[in-house]
Amino acid sequence: MPAKRKTKAKEKPKAKRGRPPTPIDLDVVKKLANIQATDPEIAAWLGMTEEGFRLRKNKDDELLGVLKKGRADGRSSLRRMQ
């Protein structure tokens, strides 16, 4: 029985593909969420597509937390004014 040969001597690191992610300023996102801006409005303000923003929101826990906190603060502020 012949000896087994390894077919992959060296694996090259995979090159990163695609567009680099758009930087998101979390302070701006929090302020927009505080005034109850919708996801499409926030995406437009950041210069992103709605789908790109949705994907980043689902992938980035910090961004999702800032959105939830900003919207909750905005709702409580709105209730105080009533």
C-alpha cells in the first residue's frame, strides 16, 4: 500500500473580498433613534442602503443595543412631555 501524500502543502490565506464596511458613528445613531427615526431614515443619514444597515444591525450587537437604548429613551421622553 503506497504512502498517502498531502495535496495541500501550504494554504494561502483567503483574500478579503467585497467592499469595506461603512463606518457607523454610534452617537449619531443614538441621537437619531432618540427622535424615533426609522431604520431607512438612519441608513440614509449614514449613507448606507436599507439592506446594508439591516445586515449590520443583525450582525453588530453594539449597534443593536444603541438603537434599542436610543428608542427607549426617546419613548420615555415623549411620555414625559404628554
